Amino acid sequence: MPRIRPSCVAAFSSSPSHSPSFPVPGLEGVFLGYLFGRKKATEVAHVVWEQVIQKGDLVVDATCGNGNDTLAMLKMVLDDSDACGGHVYAMDIQKDAIESTSSLLDQTVGSKEKCVKLFNVCHSKMEEIVPENTRVRMVAFNLGYLPGGNKSIITVSETTLSALKAAERILMPGGLISVVVYIGHRGGREELQVVEAFGSGLPVNDWVCCKVQMLNRPLAPVLVFMFKREN
Ligand SMILES: C[S@@+](CC[C@H](N)C(=O)[O-])C[C@H]1O[C@@H](n2cnc3c(N)ncnc32)[C@H](O)[C@@H]1O
């Protein structure tokens, strides 16, 4: 990979007030790795989350699947105390996915698993799960089907849109809606259009919305980030 001087890369003139000062070493390295084909979209998503999530936060994993994203979020919200400073509310429509996430947490974080609440429900119902008036720092979606599972059970545009609207309502200022969209399966492209239309329609004074997409890998996952400004 070519060596690029950090000063050539990060030139943000009007970043949101919650944003870290630039350049950001971890994010920069992973993002460059992605640009040069060495890092995955999900790795980019995780380092973006790290810039937003603070210890003690409550975050939502809207598609917990095998639990990899839930685990990454948990590590970001946990503080050093034995009690749960932060929490992850994770959901999936498949019982298999809930079990897979539970098993991963059991193997990796032991008693800290108690800081994750797992729900076998559709993400369009997230407002029924997250306690009212709670400050939610992030809602993350990793759309598509469960890797290693039944490929015919996928996220679909209609409920994804309902869930995005719910996420918009519960997110705190300084929070992030993060979406990884897979377009290689049937319905994936339409779902991307729905996610893009949703992000494009958010008011520019309150939201910063962007998309990261490979040009010559038409089936590569697309990243969409929607950051709610702190006013
Ligand atoms: C790409 S996988 C998620 C991967 C996961 N984040 C991980 O780290 O392993 C997509 C998941 O979305 C789930 N899903 C599909 N429709 C859903 C819905 N309406 N509500 C919640 N989860 C859904 C699927 O069951 C599948 O497990």
C-alpha cells in the first residue's frame, strides 16, 4: 500500500462540534486500508462508530445476526466498573441469530453479556424496546441475510424504512445512524435506494449524511452514515 502522509488526507474545515479533531489516526488508517482494498466495509463502520460512541452510552444493533457488530459496540460502551455503564440493545427476527449472538458474547465477554439486551423482534419495533426518553447514541444496521444462515430471510425495504424512521426519532443529537447495505442479493439494490432516499431527505441543518461506495466492484457493500448534529 502506498505511504500517504496524514496531512494530505484529513482536511475538514467545518466538522460537527462532537467530532474529534482531525486527523484521527485509527480511522485514517482503516479508511486508507479500505481505499486500497485491504480493509472491509464493516471495519470502516467500526472505526467510525468509535469516533461517536462514548463509554456509558446506550446503542442499538438493529440486525445482530452472528453478534460481531454487537460485540464491537459492547466493547465501545463498557466502562471499567462491574456494573453496566453502557448498554447494547440488539435485535434480530431470527431466533438462530439471537442464539448465535448470545453464544458469541458468552464466549468472549463472560458476565459482561448482561450489558447486552437481546430481542427476537423486527427492528421496526425498536421504539417498543428502548426505554422511553433514553438517549440513544447510535443505531446500526447491517442489512441482508445472516451469514451461514438461511439466505432467503433478508431485510426488506418496507421494514428497513420503518426502522430508519424509528431510529431518527430515538437518536440523540451527536448520534449516528450507520447502515451497511449489501446489494448482491435480490432486493438489495432497491433497499439501497430506500436507504439513500431516506438519508437524502434528512434536513441539512440537523444531519450530515454520506455514502461510501466502490465504483468498480458493483456488488461490494455500501456504507451510509447519517450523523445527527449537536445543535
Ligand atoms: C448481515 S446480517 C447481520 C450481521 C450482524 N450484524 C453480525 O455482526 O453478524 C443481517 C441480519 O438481519 C436480520 N434481519 C432481517 N430482517 C430483519 C428485521 N426486520 N429486523 C431485525 N433483523 C432482521 C437477519 O435475520 C440477519 O441476521
